[in-house]
Amino acid sequence: MSPHSRDFSLQMRLLLPTQLWGFSCRLQGWKVERRIRRRAGVPVYRPGPAAAEGRGGSRRAARRSRARSHGRKVTARTVRRAPVEAMKRVLESLNLNIVEMVDENATLDGGDVLFTGREFFVGLSKRTNQRGAEILADTFKDYAVSTVPVHDSLHLKSFCSMAGPNLIAIGSSEAAQKALKTMQQMSDHRYDKLTVPDDAAANCVYLNIPSKGHVLLHRAPEEYPESAKVFEKLKDHMLIPIANTELEKVDGSLTCCSVLINKASEL
């Protein structure tokens, strides 16, 4: 593939943020596991020209491309199930306890689960329902679990995330602020909040590293300049800006790009 081609340019825009992500984590002394591999016959998303059309267009093009490539019918369930199985294999290899939802009526997406360190907030969205939240509550009986209706967004964490041990980053939209009010009413604990102008920028990744202190991965200034200015006020944090423009076109947020696992570094 020529380095001057459009496909090469797009692949670089997709690859470089993930490489920077892994490099940033290694720089902070974190071990980065890269154990997920695509199995033969499992659909994979290959960005095409329609990616520039936005979320809907790119998804439709991806589905058509997959169907042509494999010569068989590809359903949304097949595409969604493949990464679940891949993640399960990784977690099993790390000897972690795994709880599977066997209720076919239950749906629970990680993008709707916000763990504050004290409790869980679960967004009720198109991908997560009440039954899924109930199973989460049954699994983590030592923590309070509260549900938050999600409107006009894909996930709860489409407009909020943890930016510190007691700090919730939240977007400025009406939907985001309404969800925050619900969380405040449901919780017995008072959280600090960091309000950013852009909902998408409120999705960030907080790391508490003993040797480094507070580390925050957030959206790059060239993407959301006004929100980046708000993050820069966190003087006690080591800030690492991450560009995520291409993955955002297919609903990929920063918290979607990694799973943080508290395990000994020698594993």
C-alpha cells in the first residue's frame, strides 16, 4: 500500500492514537496486554470511504463490506459477539473471575457502567436494560448500584466518566446535566464535578499510579480546544492528550479503547 494513498492515510489516523495510547501506558509503568487476535471467519471492521459520512454511513458500509468479504450473511449480533468472546479469552488467561449473563433478556454494555470506586451508576440506554443492571447489582453485592436514564446519547459514558478518585467529568448538554442530577440524587456521597463544554470530551481515562500519582488521558486540544483548557486546570494531574477523531466516527470513545485490570505487574 502506497504511503500516499487515501487508505494508508486513514489507517495511520486509526493506528497512531492506539500506539500513543500503549506508549503512554508503558511510560507510566503499566503493563499493556495485547492478546486479542481475530479468528478466521470473524467479521472485522475495515474503514472505507463512507467513514467520512459519519457514524451511520460508516456502519452501513462496514456491514456491506463484511458481507461481501465473507460471502455470507452477517448480523449485528455476530459482530457484537465476536469481541465478547475475544475479551473472555483474555480475562481467562489472566485468571480473573468471570460472571456471564445467561439471561437472554438482559443487556449490559460497558459504556453504560460507571464505577466511582464507591458505587456503580448504570445507564439505561439502547444497549443496557434494567435486567442487566439487576445482574450487575447481584454480582457486586458490596456496592450500591443506581440506574440512570440515558437520552440522546449512545451510552452513559458518552458524556461522563471519572477524572479522579472523587471527580466526575461531565458534559454541558442538557442530557448530560440531567443525568448528573439523577446521579447526585441517587447517591449518598457527594462527588466533585468537572464540567467541560463538549460531551464527547467528558469521556476520559483516569489512572492512579503509585509512582506517578494522578494520570488522566483526555481528548486532544486540536479536537476539543475549549474542553482541553478545562482539563489543564487539573494541576495535580499528569495530562496525556489522545487524538480519537477516527474511532469517534464509529462510536469509539477513550474508555472503549482499553480495559484497566488491577493485577500484579509480573503477570
